[in-house]
Amino acid sequence: MGPRPSGGHIGVFRFAGWVAARGGLATVDPMSTAPTPPPIDDKDWTWVLERPCPECGFEAGTVDASDVASMLRANAAEWQDLLRRPDTDRLRARPDAEHWSALEYACHVRDVFEIYDQRLALMLAEDGPHYPNWDQDASAVEGRYDQADPGEVAAQLMAAGLRLAARFDTVGSYQWARTGFRGDGARFTVETFARYFIHDPVHHLDDVAKGFVALGDAS
């Protein structure tokens, strides 16, 4: 499934109100039935800092943290191409019961960019901050990722990605060793935080590509 769910990856913080306040998602119908979420993957994904990901092949531990900003901009651009496909039914289709649709993954990545921007700002401004937790699966259901407008999500994802990339650009050589703590106590430096972060959007592009193949579309 990849580094989507809450327990090991980012935490447990319901932010549906924050999403609504920033106009993050397209208007949703509260009376419609939300789709059944895929099974929760509660693995601790911090191991990706130590060895290649067997699912997507990405080697986060070999990434130069100073390259993450440019990698992030390139990744955000790839999501633009994906979300502007004319066959929106394909974007909304789940390949199986274990995986999100391409659109749902894009909404997740957009919100990961937002959350990591907040966390990086905390790490640069405070000594050893503890991040507010975030329940990614609850956010997907409450925010109705399945009903989002692909064009709006594309614009939001790009804007959030560029903001986070710009913040990574501000990190000075003396700041990569600054620390922060996840809700489960996992400790990150800005350097390991950057490496850990960039695996997520890369991994989910791989999820989407494999999903399209499973749906009978190799494009």
C-alpha cells in the first residue's frame, strides 16, 4: 500500500475543519455515502531512511537533503500532468480494495505538502518541537477526497509543493541538524525529515502508475 496511513507515518490529527477553512477541497455532498477506506497500514515507515523501499525502489537514505526542494518541484509537476488527464473516471477509479484512486492519492499528497510545511516551519523556529498528530485516513473520509475536482487539486497541490520547496530552500547549513519529534516519539533532524518526506510523494506516484496498469491503462 505504501506510506499512507496514520500510525507509523505521520500520526493522528483530524484537520477537516482546517481543510474547509482554507477552501482546500471542492464542495462535497455530506449526504452522499463515503467510500470504504482501504485497510489501514500501521507500519512505521521510518525504516525507509535505512534501506530501499521494496515497493517503489526509492532510496531515501542516499538523497542529499539539499536536493529535496528541486525533487519536490519536479514531483509536483508530475502530478499536474496526471491530474489533467481527460478521463476523470480513471482518476476516480480504485484499482482494488487495497489502494486509493489516483485522485485520492493526489489529495493525500497535497495535504502531506501542507502538513510538512507546517512541521518544517516548527523545526526551524523552535527547539525540538513535537508535531501535532494527523490521522490521514480520517482526513480522506471527512474531506471526501473521492469527490474532489481534479483541476482544483492540481492547483492546490502545486501551490502547496512550491511553498514547501521554498521553505526547504531557506534551510541554512547550520539548520539541517535541528530536531523535531513526531507524535509517537520518533525523532527527526531537518535532514532526515527531508529525506523521509520526499519518499512519500515519489512512492505515491508509483502507486498511481501501478494502479493505472491494474485498471488496464499503461499510460
